[in-house]
Amino acid sequence: MSDSKTHSASTETGAWSISGYFMLILMLVLAILTAARVIGFASGDPLEDAVPGFLATIAALPVATVFIASGFYMIQPNQAAAINLFGSYRGTDRNHGLRWVWPWMTKTKISVRANNVVSEKLKVNDLRGNPIEIACNVVWRVADTAQALFDVDDYKAFVFVQIESAVRSIGSRYPYDDIEHHEVTLRGHHDQINAELRTELNARLVLAGITVDECGLTHLAYAPEIAGAMLRRQQAEAVISARKKLVEGAVSMVEMALNQLSEKGVVELDDERRAAMVSNLMVVLCGERDAQPIVNAGTLYQ
């Protein structure tokens, strides 16, 4: 059987601490008492029996002052301090300002502010195997200080690695672009892709106590070696789509014209002339250049 131990997940808890301003006042009072004791002893005529007590007081008061001064620490807004006792986690203090704990406890400060990261451009093969370049912007922050400090070795490096892994995963999961199949694409469905990327990042970073507030693709393009070919393909697909719309509109207009001519009895056309009229209208409506009309001065059948 394997003797390996499972990973022990940490959980942030509140730490015991008191206001540093109270302890600062206490330290000042001790300093004043020390000074007053020295002045009073020097200005008077103390007995010989009072000397040991005076020396003990003079020695104790500075020690107490140094003891109090060693417990001070400062927390800025949106900053926290993890309190440890000989390697044992005792909680996290999120109260900003001047704080105080026992001097033998260590304080590890950690920022809980929002961080903005723009990933490097990565070359990834999309769903159809086309090489693309992709990059994203991620706004993240520390949600659980205990997990960030004790469950991963370096939580910032962990964030960068997981961002790269998530971007590669999303980039290979969808095609860059698609017109024929109407699929979800990286280029055409930004909101859906960004939401899925944020969900995947949160799932990957929960181990380190990190939460992602916002993310989105900042760069998306075909790799240089196929960019020219893919640009021509996109242009061809756009032309085909435009032609399709143009033909559909022309057919609708020809059908409407023939129906109105027939309903109003403007002219009676046999099948041959109807076909010729349809051909002429389609040429006029679908042509790239303006048609040059030829006026027929004779009868319709000449």
C-alpha cells in the first residue's frame, strides 16, 4: 500500500490581535514612569535599602517597553497579515491600522487587492487544427489568505501558470471562426468564451484561494504562417454570403414584379417572354455594374 499523504487544505480563520494604539499609549506611560522614577531617585536622598528596588525597576521598565514595541505591526487597507506561532497557523488579521500581537508570533503580510495580468501571446491549435495566437486579461485577487500562503509554494507564479493552461484549453476547445455550421467560435461569441474562461480559471485557482473577478480575450488572430490564406478564405466566405443574400433578394423582387403584373393585368406574357423577363431582371438586380438598357422600338416579338 502507498504511504503517501493527501494534500491538507488550509482555511482562513480570524486571528487574535488588539489595537496597536492602546499598546502605544501603554508603552509611552511606561517610558514616562521610567523617566519619573529616575528623576525622583536622583533628586532625593534615597536610603541604601532602596537601591536594589530602584535598579530592578529601572531594568524591568525598559524590558517591558521593548517587549511591547516588538509586537507592533501595520496593516494597510486591503491588506492582511497571517499570524503564525512556531510554524502553526493562528489566523489572519484583516483589521487595517496599527495592530499588536504577542512578540513571539510571526506576521506574514499579504495583499488582498485586485491584480491585473495580461498573458503573453500563446500559439494554440483551435478545434479544427488551425494555429492561432491568443492572449487574455485577468483580474484576480486573494480570497483565502491561508490557502494562498500555505497550500501552494508561490501563489503568484501559480496564477500565471494556470492562466496559460486555461487559455490553451479554451483556445483548443472552439474553432477560430465558422460561417457554415453556426458553431460557437472564439471570434464570434466573446461573452460566452470569456464567461467559460472565468469559470475554468476559478476552478483551477480555488486550490490557492484565488478568485477571478473578470477576464477576457485581448488578442485573437491566426498565426502568421496561415494568416494570409485564412484572410482570403474569410473574404471568399463573406463574398459568398453577400451573393447569397443578393440572389435571395433578387428572386423575391422578380417574383413580386411578375405577380403584380399578372394581378393588375398590365401585360400578358407567355412562358418564353416570362423567362426572358426573369433573366433580364436577374441580370439587372444581381450585376455588379449598372445595366445599360436597350429600348425596343418594335413589337415584343421582334
